[in-house]
Amino acid sequence: MGIAPGEHHRTHLVWDWNGTLLDDNTAVVGATNAAFGEVGLAPITVEQYREMYCIPIPRFYERLMGRLPTDAEWERMDGVFHRHYTEQRDACGLTAGAAELLAQWQLTGRSQSIMSMYRHEELVPVVRGFGIERHFVRVDGRTGPSGGSKSEYMARHLAAMEGISPHHTVVIGDAVDDAVAAAHAGAKAVLYTGGSHSRASLEKAGVPVVDTLTEAIALAERLTR
């Protein structure tokens, strides 16, 4: 797939999970619509979700409700979302070609990790269940409350890995927040159109946007030369 060993061995990839390595758009939108039902909102399509989705999540809900959810509404909607998502998650698979790309990157002697806003205690066994955990030097998920930004998590994630330089790190994700988190941590970013955002939404982040994970890796190598 075009990954050659050699001079770019320092490049480290930080992968997002949901919508990037895991193809879970259908489960996410289904769970979102279940959460919307809690406050009387009509369901939305995958296309509408990708056009309107943003971080933090309460701001996404505000776009559809016309106001921020109350604390009680947020707690109820968040609980319903995670319950429905967990029920539908098992039907989701890895993004096409992802397993092969991860294995090949590792074989060329370079490192990669996962930083996700999916709950850490749920993320680790799911990654392990796909048989890909061995490809990563570190797998981190969210340990605090849901609904926030990825920036501080990303900075801590990179700081926890000895010998990994943010200058030679590229975050590959499917959301504008991945680019914001990368910049906060001093890393670069490439955004993938197959997940939570439309291409038009992603292009507002001011970083490269690609349609496949193969393109993302090729571009990541060029960005760290």
C-alpha cells in the first residue's frame, strides 16, 4: 500500500477510533436519534449528522434544539446515547483496509497509538477484540465526563509516550476536534471524510482532508519529512 521503510521511521501516528478506525457511523446516528427522542426531537439522517456534528456535543445538540440542553436533559440524553450505542456497536467493523494498514505501519518499524474520546474502559477491550491491540504502543480513551474537548487528552497522551516527539506526530481523525487537539499538542493532523463530518465541515479546520486511510498515511509521511 505504498508504505516504505527507511528515512521516515520517526513518524508517529495517533489514530482516532470512532469513525476513523472503527466504521460506526450507523450506530452513532442511531444512538443519537435515540437520545433526541428523549427531548422530542425528530430523527436525523447520516447526511444531516455529518453536516451539523460538532464538539463539544452539547453544542451539537444546541444546533438542533435551538438552545443548549439543560443539565438534566444532557445527563438523560448522554445516558441513552451510550446505552443504545453499546447495543449497536457489535455490528460495526473496522474501516475497510484499516487492519492491513496498521500491520504494515508496524512492520516498517514506526510507532502508532490510539487516542479516543470513547470511554477508556470500553475502548481497550473493543480494540483487543478486533485483534489489533498489538500494533499500538499505547491505547488511551476518555477517563473524565463526556461532552468535552480532546485537546488536553491529546497532550497527556503524547507526553506519556517516551521518545515520541509531537513534531514528528500526525493525528488521523474524522472530526474537526482532532485537528484542534493535534494543534494544541504541537502535532500535525490529517482528517478523513469517512466518519462524523462532511468534507465541507472538515475543510474549515485548515488541515489536509482525505477520502481514504491509505491517503491519510501517505500524507502523514510527507508532513513529517
